[in-house]
Amino acid sequence: MSAIAQTVDSSIEFATIAWRGQAMRIEYGWISPEREQAPLMVFLHEGLGSLAMWKDFPQQLCDALGCRGLVWSRPGYGRSTPRAPQEVWQADFMHRQAYEVMPALLQALGLGEQDKVWLFGHSDGASIALLYAARYTQRVTGVIALAPHIFVEDLSLASIEKARHTYQSTDLRQRLARYHDDPDSAFWGWNRAWLDPGFRAWSIEAEVARLRCPVLAIQGEDDEYGTMEQIRGIARLVQDCELLALAHCAHSPQRDQPQQVMAAVTDFFQRNSFKP
């Protein structure tokens, strides 16, 4: 698979990958590519996120760490190929992103098995990061997981149900349209997958137990989409795991407590960058 890149502005390009028999356009952007010998941090967005919704946090973090960055929008999000209106994401949609889409993108961008990466994921993106690192153990140096999901909680489903009502009754669709070419693609792909009755049994605990790299798991104490049991569950399963609980912080620690997140990630990154 080769990348077909089209420059949109100084930082955003498109790559084309083959996935499920289709050519999929993936929006991506490099951060500080001139740091050719520096470690690479790959950012994985939340269930309603996109490249643009990260805003300047990836640049700030990469500058603090002295590393390169790769930010991208998964299929169905941002300016990447939207989800077809009739397409219904199944319970394994995060597995598919971790096992199929992300490897195809990295390959298209010229990153091989020898190019180890760091992963920084938020919410669904954190779960995808954990899944990728658990399968491709030799390709990942470390994972920073913000507000990850490793199993389904009643709190999560209640908040996602509330989000559906908000999308249908407020200007949320218009606000999301600033970040997604097709906001219905992003919202309904995520929302319907999570609220499908069959998703209640979803868990990635068995996969997380296979992780071999260090993990920093961060959770806001006021997270409306998950309890502290999400990151405590990772700590029970992963030998090299550090936890950070943030007071007065909801589901997006990088927005609610950016300085605390950057300080913790910087310390974690520096201590683990040169492990064999």
C-alpha cells in the first residue's frame, strides 16, 4: 500500500490506504518532522474526535518531549473518508482500527516494523492504542492512555445515551461539523456501536493482559464516561503500569488539566525512552 499525499496546508495531508476492499482517504499531519532522529508519538483521537479537535495539544506535547508527532483522523472522522450511511460499526470496531487501519496507515507512510512508536490515545483512541500495543509488542515503546475503556460500564452507556439526545435536540451536530466533513458519519458510527445491546459484553481485558510495554493511564475523577476502575483494571493486568488520577477533571484530561498531563507524560517519557 502506498501513500497518495496531497498537501492541504502546511501540516495536513491525505494518504490513501486499501481497507476492506476500498480505497480509504486518511487525513494526517506530521509534527516537527525535522526531528528525524527523535522518537515518534502517534496520537489517537476519541470517539467523536478528529485531527483538528486535538487543537495545539500534540504540538505542545511534542515540543515538551523533543519528539516528532503523527496526528490522524480515523475513517469516518474529520476529513477522512466518511462512513457510508448504511454502514453499521460492529462491536469489534476498535479492534479493526488497531489491527487493520493503523498498520495500513503506518505502512503507507513508510513506517516499517523496525520503526518503534509511542502511542498517545484518548478514550476510544486510548483503547485502540492498548489493542495495537498488545498485538504489535515489538513496535511500541510505550502507551499513554487518557480515559481509556477496557470494559463497558453503566455510567458510560448512560452518558452515551445522553449524547444521542443532545445530538438530536441541540446544535451539537453543527458544532461537530466544524471538525468533521460528515458529522453524522462520526456521531452515529460511534453512538450506535456503543448503544447496541451486543456491545454490553465488550471487553479488551484479555488483550490488555498481553501488553509488554510501559503504560501511563490517566483518568479524571469526574469523568462522565468511565470510573476509576478502567485504569485500575489496566494496572491489575499490566506489570509496568503507572496511574494518574486527576481531581476536578472530566473525560478530557488534555483539555481540563493540560499542564498536569504534560508534566506526567514528560516524566514518564523520559524515564522510559531508553529502556531496551
